[in-house]
Amino acid sequence: MPLDASYHAKDFKTVGTRPLRPDGIDKVTGRAKYGADHNVAGQLVGLVLRSPHPHAKIKKIDTSKAEKLAGVKAVLTAADLPDLTGGDKGMFDILDNCLARTKVFYDGHAVAAVAAIDMATARQALKLIKVDYQILPHVTDVDEAVKPGAPILHADCFTEGVEPKPKKASNIAKVTSFGHGDVEKGFAEADVVIERTFRTEQTHQGYIEPHACVASVSPDGTGELWVCTQGHFVYRNHCAMLLGMDVSKLRVTSSEIGGGFGGKTHVWIEPVALALSRKANRPVKIVMSREEVFRASGPTSATSIDVKIGIKKDGTITAGKAELRYASGPYLTMWAELGAMTSFACYDLKNVRTQGYEVLVNRPKSAAYRAPSAPMAAFAVESVVDELAKKIGMDPLEVRIKNAAKQGTKSSYGPVYGPIGIGPTLEAARKHPHMKAPLGPNQGRGYACGFWFNFGGQTCTDINVGPDGTVTLTVGTVDVGGSRASLALCVAEELGVPYGQVKCAVADTAALGHNDMTDGSRGTFSSSMAGIFAARNTIEVLKERAAKMWEIPVEDVTWENGQAKAMGSKYGNLAPLSLKEIAAAAANTGGPIAGHAEIVADGAGVSFATHICDVEVDPETGRSRVVRYTVIQDAGKAVHPAYVEGQYQGGAAQGIGWALNEEYIYGKDGRLQNPGFLDYRIPVCSDLPMIDTQILEIPNPNHPYGVRGVGETSIVPPIAAIANAMSNAFGVRMTHVPMSPPRVLKALEAAKKSKKA
């Protein structure tokens, strides 16, 4: 019973309320410590030398002058980080990305590092390192990279996932396929078939806090790492493997995090800082500059996507097909695979086929960005769905409602859905007041749906009850969006005590068993489940202690509303014992009271959203602005509704920036031209409308409280919703993101010429 993860309906007293966030005061007063705020005695300044070339062989690195410079305590190259990965290709790629070994693969690729007594000395030392490069042809465009004759990044890259295995190296690292039915038969049954190609440019997560860490390795082989991360246990495992350390000898502490959104799920500078510390026998601090963050930490993939969809005149979609090419950077990733899985996940299709192509290019290693890969795929599919609806004269929302996936639908990527929220979000959209609001001149309204899997994974949690009855919840899940409050709410609910009685803390890697990365919207889902189980474990201990205090069998004790109660009329004279009373007597009944849980949280519960967007387009300048935006999403159960709304709004805001402004711009020389917030423009308050939200609650059957992850799904629909709104505003279908003023003007001019012709 204590580990029963199935949902049971109950009347919540604490869960669903909106208490103040426990970290709020520290953050607004500046007391919270982020990655760059940590300092230790005797620390050195670490800096990384980065390649100015997008593709080149490293013929020689001469560090002799840098090593002789007064104040330099260590100089590092790949020779100081031998390959200890034991043939693990994924780990070798991480190693090669941290410090280039035989070649550099992108502008900004790390080639050496120094540790010095101060910043000025470290900068001077970098200038003294001489690297002899043999410059090679490069390719930064995802479509150009797959053409015959394109520069090949890896001579040993033979496409995975195709039969027979190719004998010729290429930049297509892997092909994955999903689907069912007969798509050609489905297209033959359609009355209208539309096929389009879409492009999205590379974007960055745009977190305000850059990557930062302090590393210290002792002569005895033990080490400590203070770091800004979304998963300090995973960082520990990766760093220990790359440096040949025992996992138990490396202690990693996560700082507060100034934004991650998937970009802080990979190690970049951390193994370098540890290796420098080991070599210098001093602590080393590295803080990335903003330019380094853009040039050398993981942005999203740029994509090129072909979509073909067929529909009958009655609105039934008969077939869907997509080929998705995702730029991985120089190493194999899984982003095209996720794009292929999510493309048609919102719909109940009898005939569907998707193929994802992981394409190597001379750009930084691609990383996750909030529902990674899904926004690009949704942009393509949702745009074509809108266009098909217009062709058959049917309301685009009604087409989506007619074809929406439901419980029992076989998803486009394989599994059969349980209870899901796509239908309810669409019905809620149809009834929403936003749908009846009048539109002004040059304005259009668009809709789009979005999907994300959500993850669970390994989770470990402890609860300790203090002698005064206060409860400390210790978790290993990094708080990236308010999860400490949500987890405390769940534990308070289960124990039956007030929220203020529970304090949640994120432990370092020496204090708890392994916890997976905070990604995939797993934070509240998995850790609340573990917290609930730990609370149930604690309740069993509390019942045992109460039984001892009453000197009755534990079987006659129940727990209700934060109190132990003796069951049966024979105990009518025994007053209930509160948690505080039981805790006060703990020293005489068996010692400290604690509970714990170690789980692999399964059944995260897929997530769906529908967005409504009004856009105004200036036909003279091409400037577009979002004038109204509504997010409707299924949360399963909103543990802390204010945080849930914030996640909805945050995803939409980032999606708006992605749709209208943000992109990596590479020159013909293969170098990034806009590595900073001045030229890479994320939305500010004046760029955004008030974003309305509506929370739906379709309980996840695989969580005791019905919780689903909410953090990622709402970045999926915005690009498509905005594109559809823009199409309705000025009658031109945009297929290239971002839909910046120059691209909008170009599309308008092309439409005018087409009409004249």
C-alpha cells in the first residue's frame, strides 16, 4: 500500500493552494547563491581558449609560454584528459566537446584552458597559447550538410538505422522511423493533400545566468564541485567517468539556478575545471561569458521539415507523413528522433509515418530546450492542418476536435493513450471568451495544439521529523521552477500538517541516493511521488510510536488529519496524538523519526495543450506583435496553481520569441555573428501581451494525486499558433522561422508579384 502509485480521488486541503514560494525572499534580496556567487579560499581563475574556426585539424598546441607566465598555475589540453570512456561513444563525444582532441568542429570549440591567480593573468596566458590549425571546409546549414559533396565532419560516421549499413561516411548520423498503417493508401483516400517544407533556425534557451562552477580536487583523489545545473547527480557521474574518479569521491552541490530550460543538462566547463584543479592542486572557478554561452553551450537544432497530410471533405485526416532533418551539431543526438515521435502525437490517425534524420553540422552541440524538438515539428504539422481546414471550408478548430487523439488511440509513435487532455483543451478553447473577441485591422487569430511525453525516472527522497514537529523534506531534484513549494505541499497533504510545517531542501550528492536530471517535466511528478511514499513511510513510523505511547497494538492505530487515532470504542478514553506530540516523545519511543523512498517513477502521463493567439502585422514594415494570447493545458492536478500558470506563461513567452525574433546567424566563414543579447533578441516585457491561462485537470492514473508534468508542453504550440494567426492576418503562409520583419516583407512582396502574374 505505501508504494501504490495509482490515482485515488480525494478532497485536497493543502495541494491546490497558492502559498508564497519558500525561496522568494532570498532571491529578491540577493541572498540566494547562484553558480557564480560561490567562492572558496585560494581559488584560481579558470579560462578556456576556444577555436576561431568552424572546422579544422589541430596540428599542434604550444603551451610553453603560457606555462612560464608568472601567476599561471595550470594549463590544460586534451592530453591532460585521456580517453577513459571505455568505448562509450556518447561519453567520448562529451569528452571531445569539453576539450577538442584532434579536430575542432565549431566556432567556439574548447581547445585549451588555464588556471591563474587572477583574471588578467589568465587572459594573458590564453594569448600565449599557440594553436597550429589546418583549416577544413565547413558546413553549418542542415540541408547543405546532407547534400552529396558536403564536407564530412567524421570519416567514421556511417548512418545508423538504415539497412544495409552504408559503406560511405556521411553527415546523417542516424535515421529513426515511427508510424503505422498505409500512408499511401491514406493519401489516395483523401480529397485534398497538401505537402509543404518548413525551416526553423537555431535558438538558444536564453537563460539569464551563464554556466559557472567552482571545482576542487584534493591530492587524495576526492573532489568537490559547486555548480549551476539541472542535475547534479548526472554531472557527478559524467565528471567522475571523464576524470577517472570514483563516483563516491566526487561531491557535487547544486546552486540556485538562474534559468536552464534544458540548457543546463549537459556538462561543458565542469570537467575542465576539475582537471585544472587537479593539476594546480588549488580550487578553480570558471564562469562563462555571455559570448561563450552562445558560441559553445547547447542551443536547439536548426531544422528542415517536409510534411504531407491528406484530408477528406468531412474533415477526417486520412494520412500524415513527415521527414524531419535536425541539426545535431558535431555529435549524434536524439533530437530528430523526438521530433519524429511528437509530430502527429495530438491526432488519432490510422495512417501515419515519420522519419527523423540526425544531421551533423559545424555548430555547437545541440541540447534540450523545453520539450526539445516538439515545437519545430508542431510548427510544420499544425500549419498544414490549418491550411487543409481552409481548403475544405471547415473551421480549423473543428478539424482538430474531429481528429483529436483520445483514450484508446494508438499514438503516432507507438503506445496506446490512457486518459488524456487534448480533447478537453480543444473544447475549452472553443468555449473560451478569447474566441469571441473582435479583431482589429491587420489582425488575425490562430490556434495550435502541442504535446509532450513527460518523464519520471530514478528518484530518492528523505523525510526527517524534528523534535518540535517540523518536517524536513530532502530531495535530489534541482528546483528549476518552484518545485520545492510543490513538493512540500504534497508532503504536508499526505502527513495532514500545515504547509508551513514542512521545509524542503535540495541535498548534495553525498546526502542522498541517485536522482535523475530535472528534465522532461519530471521534477514535481517524480519527486512528489517519492515524497508521498516517504510521507507514508513516515506515517507508519508515527503510528508505531503512538502505539508505544498508548501501549496498544499498532494495528489499532490509524492516521487522520495529522494525528494518530486509536480505533475502536475500547480506546474511547485515548485522545488523538498530533505529529508534534509524537515527535516530542521520540527520544523515549525509539529515537529520531524519519521516512524515505527510493523509486523509479513510471507512468509520467503525457501532456497536451491548445493555444489561441491574436497577431497584428504591419504590412509596411513587416513587424508583427502578439496582441492577445491564451494557454489551455491539462496539468493532471495543479499542485501549486500559481506555479503552473507561470510555467504556461513562460513556455508561451519563449515560444513567442522563437516565432518572431530569435535565431543564430552564421556568416559564410562559419562564425556566429550574434553571440549576445543585443543582437540575439529575446522578448522583453514590452514585446509580450498578458498571457491568459486556463488549467484543466484530467488526473494522471499513475500518480497518487493525479499529477502530470507541466513545464514543457506550452512551448510547443506558440510557433504554429502565431504562424496561423499571421496567415489569417495577411493571407500569406509563413514557412520559415523566425517570422522576422524582413521575412514577412519578403513574403508579402512575393504574394503581390504572384497576384500580378
